[in-house]
Amino acid sequence: MGIDAFTDLRPGTPVKVFDLSGNQLAQGRLKAGTAGKVVGNSCTWPLEVHGIPGGATQYGLRIGKQAELTKTREELESGVDLSFGSQ
């Protein structure tokens, strides 16, 4: 489970994918199990989202209450590895 500003990060935390106009396209969750690998004071969580429609080159990604990130279609298809905290 996350600490400080990251207490919303835990297995089951919602992962939402948006188009750049702000329309929600898909939703998933952080995977249950381990919190991922810890590097410095950061932690990397595995996540899973299915059903992201094609057609766009960039997507917004929001995990829990964290700030929205912009990722390309290629990044989403190859697997997103996000770290929160300081490294």
C-alpha cells in the first residue's frame, strides 16, 4: 500500500484511460498481489486495462487520485511501467 501522497495506491485501485478530450474509454485496476519493485522511495505497481479502443495516438491515464499522465498507443500496448515517489 502506498504512503503519504500515495495512500490511494493499492491492489484494486482504479485505472482509467481517457481520450485527449477527456472522455473515459476504458477502466481497469492495479493488480492484486505485490506492490511491485521498490526503487529508492518509489514503488512500481503492475496494472491491467482491457478494451482500449484504437484510433488515437495518445491517451490520458489516471491511477487513483494521482495526476493524469499522457501515454502513446505504443506505450500502452507494450506495457506501462509507472513509478510514483522519488527515486
